[in-house]
Amino acid sequence: MKHLYTFAIRLYVLGIHLAAFFKPKARLWVDGRKDWSKKLSIQKQPGQKLVWFHCASLGEFEQARTVIEQLKKEQPALCILLSFFSPSGFEIRKNYTLANHIVYLPADTPENVQRFLSIVQPDLLVLVKYEYWFNFLQGLQEKRIPILLIAGRFHTKQLFFKTWGGWARNILRKFDGIHVQEPDDLSLLKTIGITHGVLSGDPRYDRTAENATHREAIPEIQRWIGNRKCWVAGSTWLEDELLLFPWDSEHALIIAPHEINEGHLRSIEQSTKSSTLRYSKLKLEPGGFSSVLIIDNIGMLMRIYGMADAAWVGGAFRTGLHNILEPAAFGIPVYFGPKHDKFPEASSLIAAGGGFSVSERAQLLQIIADTGNQRQLQAGKNADAFIEAKKGASGKIVPEILNLLNHD
């Protein structure tokens, strides 16, 4: 099984190298790993311990972030290595100040594993949510380096639960700690004989709750909103925009699309059938007015949610609902499309009365018309209470990290 897995990894790497000729993201993946062993230099003080956090991409980093911050408060001298698989995580967080070293994870081949571990010499791997690179995991276990999974999610399609997945199950059983998000995860693990899982929840709730306490309006956007009710549509794709547009409401709409290339921005401007203004021009024209404000940069969405009366979160007309916790933490109702089965926070927020799945434009138009009514105000309170009730995962995870580091 190991040889087949490694062969598949080599084929995947070959495919990425071929795709790099045509796709910018693949090119970043390849360039970021070029001569990685020559560029990787780990500097530790005598006796200093290194905790390695691995995140697939940006979403997993947000789950790890509060854990890293609490850990550094407890043990400021710890050395933190942060690795990413995806360019969308690395490129945005490559300057994160609490990590001593931030790298792309090399391809999971036996030779890369041996070279990486000999350079890094980690004292602990904290694996976030998923992405089980089995050669790395086996290499760590052979060197008796502890492995801790946090914010774990499990489903029956994973290799662990296949009849031929015995090799993967044996590796998972040897994890020193498994912290999961939902009770269903624990139940599924028990079907393969793993009983040492812990229900800790999702550390993103800690992060989003903390962010919401630092609500800070953006002055030029606040002036643009004026006395109008305001919707914020975050991380939208074409399917979301087909539901939102044309924007016929008297309320203001701020849209922050997932893709901000020029072609997509122009498509939004043409489909709204109402006056639009890009944020980059708003800064140059403080008196500018429009029905729709288009955010043509990355990094502002969380602050903008704090200025909204209601939020639409994109991605759930495809298969990848984006972050609904950020707007919920600001105590506003959150709306999204129908494909959210893989995102337990969506079902939980719906059950709590703070989130709503919408699939038809007529339904959304009525919701928009009712913005600010008593029902929506109560939904916002429900969303806020939901976030508060879900906090606390980081406080359960950090003590185990410290215990594993101090256990000889």
C-alpha cells in the first residue's frame, strides 16, 4: 500500500508541474517548493522546542491561529514552524509574525520526508483538520515524534474507512491525540476501533468571537452606506451573483467576490443593472455614491461584516461554503446557498436560528425586502449566541500540546 501511495504522489507532482505551464496557482505551488531544502534553515536556541503546525490552506490556518496565539502566551520561547500545502494559504500568511518559520510542505515522498525531518527536527506535529500525508506521518512515528490532530473532521469516503485502508488506519491509531469538531466524528472513529478521540470543537469559534470584539468601521465605507440598511455578500461566485443580481433594493449592497480578476469585476458591474462603484475608486472619490460597492481587494471582508445588517456568504451553490462564522459573530443573520452538507457549522447555525439556506431568487428578494425587521433582528441575536456557546476549543487543545512537549 505504501508503494502505491508513493507512486500516486509522484504522479500528482508530475501533473502539477505540467499544469504549471498553464495555471498560475500551479506555478506558485511548483516555484514555492523549488530547492526547498537549500532554503530551509531552522534556527533554535539550545533546549528550545519546535512545534510544527501543518495547514492545508487559509481556512485551516484560521483554525490553528488561536491555538498558536494561546500557546505562545503560555510558552513564548517555543519555536513555531508553519507549513502550507496550498499557495492560497502560504501567499496570504507568509508573513505571520507568531511563526518563526513559514514554508510550503514538500511533496510527500520518502526522500523528502527524511530530508525535511532531519532539517526541522520537530518536537511535535499539530495537524489541522485533515490532509494526512502518510509518508510524513510514518516518518514522524518512526522517530517517535508525537502527532496531534486538532479540529478533526471524518467522513466515510476517507481511506481510513475503506476495506483496503488498513495501512492508513494503523497510522491514525498511533496519533498521540485526536481532537474532533463534532460528536459524529467520534462515532465514526469508534467504528474502526479508535476510542481516544476528544470532542473539543472548532477553534475558529474562538478566533471569530475575538475578532468581533474589535469591531472597527471603515470610515469611507460607513459614509458610503449612510443611513441605508446594508447587505454584505462575501466570497461570492457566479452562482451566488446570479441570485443577487440585478440588485433592485433601496438597501446598500457591498460585494466582496472570491475572485477579483478584472474579468470577474466587469461581469459583476454589467449584471447588477444598478449603479456600482469599486472600493479602489471610493478611496479616490470620498463623495462617490452607488447602490453596489464592489470590494476589489483581499483582506477587508471581516471588518466589512461588522458594518452589515445582514450577510450573504458564497460558495454553497458549488461544493465549498465559505466562512459563515465571521458574520455570525457580529450578530447578524447569515444567508447562503443549498450545498452545505460538508460544513457542520452551517447546519448548526440553521438549527440555532441564526443561519438560513436559500436557493431561489424570489425567496431572497423577500428576505432583502424585510431587512431589519424583528425576525431578522432576532436571527442576529441567535447567531451571536451560537458563536458564544461554541467557544472554548483552544483552551482544551493547548494543555495537551504542552503536556506532549513536556512528556519525555
